[in-house]
Amino acid sequence: MVVRRRAAPPTPWSRDLAEPQIDPSSYVHESSRVIGDVRMGAHVLVAPGTSIRADEGFPFHIGSGTNLQDGVVVHGLEKGRVLGDDGKSYSAWIGSDTCITHMALIHGPVYIGDNCFIGFRSTVFNARVGNGCIVMMHALIQDVEIPAGKYIPSGAIITNQQQADRLPDVHPDDEAFARHVVEVNEALLTGYQCADDPTCLLSVRNKTQPRAMANGPISHADDHDLVGAMSLSPETVEQVRSLLRQGYSIGLEHADQRRYRSKSWLTAESIQGSREDQVLAALESRLGEFSGEYVRLIGIDSNAKRRVLEEIIQRPDGTAPTRTRTNKVVRAKTPSTPKANGSLKGDVAEQVRNLLRQGYRIGTEHADQRRYRSKSWLTCPQIRATREADVLAELNHCLADHAGEYVRLIGIDANAKRRVAEMIIQRPGENGTATASYGGNGAAARNGSATTVEGDTVQQVRDWLRQGLAIRAEHADARRYRSKSWLTCEGFTATTESQIMGQVAQILADCPGEYVRLIGVDLNAKRRIGNIIIQRPGNGSTASPATKGRAAAPAPSNGYSNGNGAVRTGLAPEVQNQVRNLLRQGYTIGTEHADKRHFRAKSWQPCAPIQSTREADVFSHLEGCLAEHAGEYVRLLGIDAQAKRRVLEQIIQRP
């Protein structure tokens, strides 16, 4: 092979026509250009399309074992020099065993030490990069000195010394990746040199063809692992694994700084596949595409068509995600007869027993106060044990590791890849105490004090479960309550009475001073059957059913069906009779409300529609409407749905 080496052209800065000095063991591809006073050590690889021009600033030094990949440009300004390791001045010094990857720009005056890695399309200008530094993709390093052994994340812009001094240290995983790239390029050097020798090429072909047929397909799992370790933080990788184990899909959104401030996120191309290595490789690729932007990870429940996680995993300045890694803690095995529940409360231990008896796995998540408010939980190390004592011991360790944070217990159906229970078992300022549990007597204990769930609420939940309905919950502060902008309580997935009441007590603890209501939902028909308000501001954590609205002539009892056909309700008898007559004639029931100003202007506002035709459900809806609009006018409507007209308008509540 003929190396394209040329003397430096005569210029105002250089008239000595210096030529490159290249060690015979090095390889320079025929499409590359090496011009001027370039001093290249042994076993250097210069890949296709590389330009090394020492025609303005010179000389250049490239140490032994270094490789410059496709499209690298090395150039230098006329003025400005750096001191090389040999004590002489150079326009550009690149140390030994350093890897300069595709499309990187190295512009002198510049010093790059030994065993460094410069990522794709990164720029280093008028700077010193110490030994053993790793610079990821699309980074800019200018006018600074990077200490040895530092890690520069993708998209970072390092232009002042304060930024350089705060850079994190290189992690062993990053060093392993850099070594892997260097080893690959060393193999390429040998391959290129062999390709120029026909005898060597023929010998290799004769040896590798039968061997490749015998070995079968080559697995690339290790490559995916290395890519995953390149810039994704361990927290992000663990979060992705947790989402995939639970059967959730992975999505991404990105935004520049202007869109980030206005919260106008753009959806990235969807990530297909459910294999961990494929998803992590796709994530790595997307982060490279959106370098210099905010990127957030989305966990998606495709069946429920909702998001279960939103977490920012990349920022423009490279400060997030934090790359602080927590080493795995190796703990001694728990003895065969440990204390049954350690520091955990009995209700948590009972919940764990119930989940284990049903064959579910146990997981945990933690969040500080900021992440708790944004619902960005972080997954704790997986609990692989299935024995109750071992699981409780791991839970105690988790609580100790995350003291001062929120910790919640997760019940996981590994076969269906879904969550079956979520329960907060620790809050800041507490020590491993469960937030809520439910007992058969209708009371839920929270933090040592009782949260009473009234019998009417328990009875209503039982009625809905007998009808095959799903139970959901919503909450609202006073402002949202007035505007009917209820927020859905996330993670309400229980299906048994005890689990539901436990989650109800937990919601009451999470939403103090707010309105909370339960909703009976027909999942097949995709509609709401009924709702009941179980907590109001000022009532503490005591659940108050939405059956205490003031009607025209209230009766002393709250409304619910007793199961024998008779309906007890707080509505006036004339209102009850009117409703029964309308239902017998096949009409539907509706309601409207108005405050005094709207009443005078005859500007009534519709209440939530009543879909049910069962007498008990209609009475429950009416009482809920009266309670929601206490202090307002409420009128009853009889509606002929076929003729699309009203057959009755009757005021049933006044201020």
C-alpha cells in the first residue's frame, strides 16, 4: 500500500517542506491524508477519510498504539503550542493507546494524554485532556485543562475551568468500553495490513470459511451490554428492566430548552421489542440523536392506555442523569429462624404473606420528596427471595438504605407482567411504618392511629364488587372540586375487598385535606356506574360518603340498598316517588345545579350524567349530587331519551 504522505506546502508559516515521519508498523489508509511535520509512532491506525494536516500549526505527535477512526480531522493554528511529554513544544500532541473516534475534531494547540477516548463528533480545541479521560459523543472541550481520569458525558460543553474541575471520575465500566474499542481497532490494524498482503489474505480465507460454518451465528449480546454501559446510568438501566418485567412498554420524549420551559415535549420514534438488550440499544441510539436536548423516559401501560412513569434521563448540559453508582451491598444470608417481621409493622408483614401465598413476587421502589411529588419512583434492587423471612429481611434492609425517603411495596404478577398491589411502607420522618392497612372490621390503621372507613363505604364497595364492577378512586383539592377537575389516583389496581380498603386508607393518608371519592366502573361497557365521596376537607381522615346532601326534606338515614329490595335513602319521600314513577315509564334521570346568581339568570349547569336505571344507583347518584352542590339549587330532570325531550323539571334542593 502506498501511504499518501506529502510535504507541507510552502506557506508564510513554514518553508522547510517537512514530511511526515511514520513508523513502518503503522497503517494509513490510502484515502487518508497526512501532510507536513507529523511524527507517528508504532502500530498507529489511521482509518479511511482521516485528515492530519500540519501545514499551519506544527509539529504533530501521535503516540504508539493510537487509532484515528474514519473522518477524524487533526489541525493546528499557527500560534499556540503545548508542551509534550518529551519536553518539546507541539501544535498537537496525542498520546499512546488513545482512541479518536469517527468525525472527531482535534484542533491545536491541543494536548491529549495516554489511554484517552474521544467520542464521535466531539471537538477538542485549545485544551489539555489528561491521561485516562473518556469523552463521550458530541462534546465540546475548549480553553480548559481536564484532570486525568475524568468522564465527560455526551453533549457536554466544557468551556470554563470550574466545569472541568467538577467532572466525575471515570467508572470501570467506561474503562472497559474504551479498552474494547481499542482492541477492536488493533484487530482492524492487523486486518488492514493483512489485506495488503495477498498471501496472508488467501491463508486467512482458507482458515476462516470452515470455522465460521462450524461455529454458527455470532451472538452480539456483549456488544449491546457495552453500548448500554456507555452513557445510560445504572438507575436508568434498572428502571427499564423493572418496566419490562412488569409488561410495560418504553417510550421517549425530547425537548429543547425552549420547549422544555413551555412543557411542549415532542414524542420520539417508538421503541419496538421487549428484549432488554434491544430496548437499551435503542435508548442509547435515541440519546445520541437528541444530544444537547432534554430526554425523558416514559413507562406505558398499553392495556390501560396510561403512563406509569415519566423520568428525565438526559439534560443538555450533561448534568443529568447523575452517574453516581451505588455498589451492590453483599449481605449475609438471613438465618433460618429470623424474627418474623423485624422493624416492619404487622400490616406490612401480613400484606407480604398474602402476596407470597398467591404466588406473586415482591418489589420495592423509593423516592425523595421531589421525586415523590412528580411520581418519579426509582426501583430498588430486585428481591429474588420467595421465603417470607428472607423477603422481610430484604425489606428491612431496603428501609434502612433509604431512610428519610418514601418507600413503597410492590406486588408483581411475573407471569402476567403486571402490578397487583402498591403500598407505601415508609415516609420521611418515619421508621419502616406502613401508611395504611385494612382490617375486616372496616378500620384502616395508619401510622399508629386509626383511619375509620365508615360502614356505608364498605357496604357500597361490597355491592359494586358483587356486581362485577372495578373500583377506582379520584381526589381533588377545593379549587379542583369546584371546577369538577378530579385527578385519578394512580396505582389503584386491587380486586379484593381487603386490598381495596387497604388502598383506600392509603389514599386517605396521601391526600389529607382533599376530597376523595370512590367510583364503580363497568370495564366491559367502559362507563361509570356510581361514585361516593369518602373524604372531605376538614373531616380529618374520616371517610364521609356522598350521601349526606341536604334534600328538600331529609330523612335520618344514609342511602344504600339492604339487599332485600327495599332502598333506604336520605331523599324526601316525594322525590323518591317521583324518581320511581319516571323509571317505571322508561325515562332516564338527570340533574342540574345553579348558584343564586345563575339561578336568577336561569343558567343551570348539568351535573354528571346518571347512566344507571337501577333505583338504588339512581338514589345514590342523586344524593351524591346534592352533597357536591350543597348550598346551591338542584333540580331533578325526567328525560325521554328516544324523543330527546324533557318530561319533568323539579327543584329538589334550595340554598
